[in-house]
Amino acid sequence: MLYLLEPNSIYKSLQISLTIFIQIIPVIIMVIILMGISNYFLKRKTIIKYLGRESGIRGWLLAITFGILSHGSIYVWYPFLKDLHKQGMRIGLIAVFLYNRAIKIPLLPIMIFYFGIPFVIVLMVYMILASIIEGKILDVINGGEIEHD
């Protein structure tokens, strides 16, 4: 119906959609590869040991570290984290991982230049502590149980 009213606008929007889809194709391929690798190498027992309910401080440290080190588009990480969750990763650790993605190592020098080292250190410590609090709250809400489809 819109095509009959505004064919040029529809054509432009379809071109933009195609351009976006072409840009997303490499990301989709990367997600498929990443999930394939994780399914091959990361077994349920391993994930439960390092990221499950009984992972302890090691799980928190891994989620914080990998959250800080992770790069790329966030939509690459969602399916990967969902897959890890299905295999036993705690929901609180997923929250910690996602929260700590806000700490961008390549941007730290710029932040230090503009705000100074003390500010950046306090901010990073605050963000890490806040991520842990958020993760613990989500674990309590979730009851520590792992949800499966």
C-alpha cells in the first residue's frame, strides 16, 4: 500500500535495508563460527566448572576480564552468551560480562587525557563493583537456577 503512495521512499528504504544486511553478513558469519567453536571446544562440564553456580570467585573474575577484553558489536555476543547460558553459565555472570563491556581498553588513554588517572581508576573500580552487585542481584532473582528452552 505504501509502495503505491510513495514508491521512491519505499525504494530508498529497501536500498538502505539491503546495505545494512550486507554489512551484517560478516557479523552473522562470525556468530556462526564463534558458536561452532564454542560448541566444539567448550563442553557443558567445563562451562559449569568455570562459569556455573559453583564457579566462585573464578567465575566472577573470568566474566569481568572477558567483558573488559571483548570487542566488536554487541549483537555478536548475545547469541554466544545465550549458548553459554544453555550450557550452564550463570545469568549473573552474563550480566557482569555485558556490564564490563563498557570498559574499553583502546579508549582508556583518551579518557585519561581528558579526565585524569584518578578519575579513570575510580570509575573503573566503580563499574566493576556495580557489575558484581548487578550480577548478584540477578542471580538472587533467578534463584541461582539455570533456565533452559
